[in-house]
Amino acid sequence: MSSVPEVPVPAPSSASPSAPGTPGTAADELLALHRGGRLAAEFPRLRALLARLPEADSARAAQLLSRVDPADVLREHPALPSLTVAVTGHGTLSPLVPALALEGARHGIVIRTLVCDFDSYVFDLTDPDSPLHAARPDLALCLLDPMIVVDELPTPWRPADVEAVLAEKTALLDGLTIRFAAAGTGTLVLNTMPLPRTLAAQLVDHRSRARLGALWREANTRLLRLTETHPELVVLDLDPIAAEGVAVTDPRLSVYAKAHLSPAMLSRYAREAGHLARLVAGRTRKCLAVDLDQTLWGGVLGDDGAEGIEVADSPRGEAFRAFQKVVKQLSSQGVLVAAVSKNDLEPVREVVAGHPEMVLREEDFVRFAVNWKPKHENLRELAEDLNLGVESMVFVDDSPYECGLVRHELPDVAVVPLDEEPAGHVGKLLRDGWFDTRELTTEDRARPALYRSEAERKDFLHTFDSLQDYLRELGVRVRIGPVEQRDVPRVAQLTLRTNQFNLTTRRLQPAAVQELAAAPDTEVLAVHAADRFGGNGLIGAVFTRREGATVHIDNFLLSCRVFARGVEQTALASVLRRARAAGAREVVAAFRESPKNAKVRGFYPQNGFGPAGEDDGEPDGDRDRDGSRFYRHDLVSVPPTPGHVLLTETYEETHTATPDGSRVESCVETSEGKTL
């Protein structure tokens, strides 16, 4: 391990408005938990507590949290999501550990951190027997700093020398990425290297400085473009953080401790890594619930009227308009935007439909929860209406009262408190990357429209006396077959984002999905659905594995948008028929309970499966060491496709199966004119 001196712990600022020791502050509560040895036991509380912590107290809080043993937390709370994060790089890496511990606690994720030896990143990433690979990290952070280049420059140096070193290092990192993918699992994370002014200023002529800047940025561009050829790679861009004025280096820490990025930059790096950890743990948010008065527009609609609210035509109005543009930008990328406001609905609809300066229009919202109910009740009903958990929601409001009440009543909702300064709204909304994803899919961009059509389905449902009549008229169509290359990112995303109908909650990156799809004994099946209201897109996946006469279902996922329409029974029946036709004698399926998937605990028993193996005393399936239960189907009597569903199977040749098992050679066209 590193032999360089330990970086000093920053002391809490006496000027902080909530310095430890001030009764009632978040910092004070955190310190009390630490002194009482209760941080591990109270870990689930920390997310709400840290949301109230001022930025000035973050470094101190990070130090306290880094002393909590992840094993103690998991012993107290075994259901909490946990990740292993390995850290390697060129300089001293230990200062990053407290910042990662803080970010993990902020998102309710237990992070086990492995810090590799000083300047060992080449060995760590390439040797399959390295401690990094042995830890099988979910995230491998290779922290790059400018000294990777500067340390190899001659004295004196010229821009051509920098160009040579940059070329060598970017080629090396390209090769390391390939070796990492071949030797291990998980997501590799690199970062761009901000150009230090102390390097550029060593050149006395501006022409040479310009050349150095161009060479440095071209190298960073090559790093960023590595993600186009390496799906397992993420590159964090530190230039936007440096552009906000965050110091890149601290000269004393760089010289004396070999910590070449400043504590402030490491803190921001850890925040970005925390967003990745949240994504890997399946905790990405899906719905943005925004207040209206003083949030989307200035003023109070009920008091000022539509003509009196501020949307443009003034400096404050322009600030609100800028915020609306950002919300619309998020909506265009699949974020579900809902209005949650204490107002009368009709005046709100009139403003959204007819105010000439509004950026957001009705088609940008999936729901209007506009009434006089408490907002936490509206959020709960909104989540139920969208078939989401409240943990999928981000609530934005300028009222401290409303924010506090939602935090208290719905602690799983992420709350973004705004204030009276609208110019800060954009920064506050984007601070935590709540909706970050690795890659945007076609289904992501279509998601708001799909959820709006869901409202039409519910209106349609209310015209029928029975659910069966409704399903019969809905015209559900399902297509199932081996995943295609273009669908791999979407299937990986389903494993990462689906929580309710995710029967083992095993998260997979695109490279892992691709590997399973290509292996001879495993198969990844993609499930598409559509109905009379249009296509639902790729909404499910089934992971199967063949061992002798047994077909295993290692995981089964389905989007919450299509529950209870017979899609899940249709896909399962198709898998069973295919197994029997291929000569299998049984299908064994795994279910691992999580805090979010209890509602589908009985899925396999309700569809003809019994406990697997000999009776071990468990009434509903055998367990293995990771808590999975296993169920067995003997394939003697395979359930038919539900009568209201038209199934198309594309295993080898496209055919349509009717409920009685007969086949029709044809494809199905969706209302969008695409093959289903």
C-alpha cells in the first residue's frame, strides 16, 4: 500500500451555520450518532439527515462516515443495496475514501472501498490476479490527474514533449480498458485531466500556450471517445467542474502528499461517482414532480392571475423561463414530469395551454396533480397512478414547509429545495444528476408519451364492467425472441432500473448482457408489447441457461408499465413451451426477494411451479446462500397463452402463436407501423 504521508483531515469551519455542537443541526445530529456509536445502526436515517447538511460541513461528515465499517451496516440492515468500489490511479488515493463514504450514505448505498497501492493502476487493471480484480468491484475508479503527464516531461520541455506523453498515455489507457474488460467484471471509470495553469504558464509565448491547450484538449477528447468503442467504460469529464471555479490542485498536498487533485475536486469527483453507484444499485429516479408558483413561474397564480405571473419579460421572468427550458430538456430524454401544486386545476391548464411565454406545454407533463390536498398525498397517489415506487420520484419546491413535510412523510422521495432566487433553480435541480443513465435508449425518449397513453388506457378501462372485457378489447400483442444487438443497452437498463418485477434484482451492465447473449448455453430473451393504443417498446427480458435436461430461468424482468395485462404469463408460457420443444425435462426458476419485489413473490407458484429439489422445510421454494428461492416446473402441462394476447415468437423464424397453440406465419404491425 502507499507509503506517502496521510492527508490532513479538514477541521469544521467555525463560520459554518451548523457547526458541530450547535443544537438541532444536521451536523450536530451526525456527531451525536458518531459519539454514540450509532452510525451503522442508524444508516437508513442518514440520507434524510445529510440532505439537510450544509456544504461547509461535508468534509467533516465525510470523515465521520468513513470510519463506519460497511460490514456493521449490512449486519444491521442486510437489505440495503451495497457495492464494492475499487480505487486505483497515479497519486495518493486515500483522500477519496471519505468523500465516497459520504456519497454512498447520501444515496442510501453501503460502499465497500478498496484502495489500491500508490501508482499501481497499470498492474491493477491488467493483472487478473491483482487485488482490484480479486475484489470483483462493481465500480473500478481509475483516478487520472495531470501529474500522470507532467511527471514524465523532460526539463526543459516543449509542447512536442507533452504531445508525445499524451499520445502514449491515451494509447495506454485504451489498452488498459481492453485488458480490464477481458480480466474482470464491473464498470471501469476514467476521467479527463484538467490542464493546470501552472503548466501552461511555464510557456512564455502565447502561440506555444495555445498549442499546449489544443494538445491537452485533444487528448481529453480521445479519452471521452473511448466510450464509443468500450461499452463497459465511463469517462467522467472534470472540465465542467473546473469551469465552475473548483480548484484542480492544492500545491501543498500535491508536493508533500502526492495527492494531485484538490480536496474540493475530489469531493466533486466523488459526487459524480456516487451518481454512478446509484445507477448501478438501481436507484435512478424516473419522475420529476415540480411545484408551480415560484418554481416554474414567478408569483402566485391564484393571486396574480395569468397575466401577472413572471415567465419572461423581466430578469426574474427570464430565470424562471430558463428553468422551464431545463425541465423540458429533461422531459425530452424520458424523465416523467408532473405538476404537483396547491392550485385550482383549470387556471393552471389555461396557463400551460395559452400563456404566450410558457416553455412547458401540456404535452411535456404526464400528470397534473393540482388540487388542495397535502403534497405528500398527491405524490403518493401520483406514484401509484404511474405504477412507480415513491423512491422513483424527485420533488422540487420553493416552500421549506412543503419540502420538510414531504421529507417527513415520504423519506424515500428525493427533495430538491429551492429558494426565492430563481437564478439558482437550474443549478439546484441538476446538482445531483438524479436521472443520469449510461446510455439513452429509444424507449427512454418515448417514455413520457407512453405514460400519457397509459392514462388513456385507464379511461378506457373505466368503460368496461369487467377486467376480462377490458383486456379482450385492449388487443394486447407480445413479441418474444433472442435479444438483438441494438437492444442490449435497453435490456441492461431494465436490469438496472426495474425493481418491482425484477425476480432476482441482479444488475447487469451492457457488456454482461452481451456476454450472456453470445454464450452457447445462455440466452437473453427480449419481450416487446403493444396494444390498441400503440407500442410499449421493449418492456421485459428473460435470462435463461441450459444445463443438461434442465433450463434455468436466472432472471425475469418486466416494466411496471405493463403489469397485469397477461404479458408476464405469455412470456413465461413461451419459455416453457420452448424448453419442452428443445427436449428439456424441467425448468428451474430463481426468485430472490428484495425490498421492492415482494408483490411478485408468488409469480412462479401461481403459474404451475413447485418447490425445487427435496423438501427443505421452506413452504415456497428452496433457498441458496444468497437468499434465492428456486422453483421447478416439470413441463408436463404448460399453461396456454392468455386468451386475450396475440403472441409472436422470433426464436428461429417468426410465427404467431394463438392460445390453442396453433401458429400463424406472419409478423404483427403496431399502430406506429413498425413490426412488433
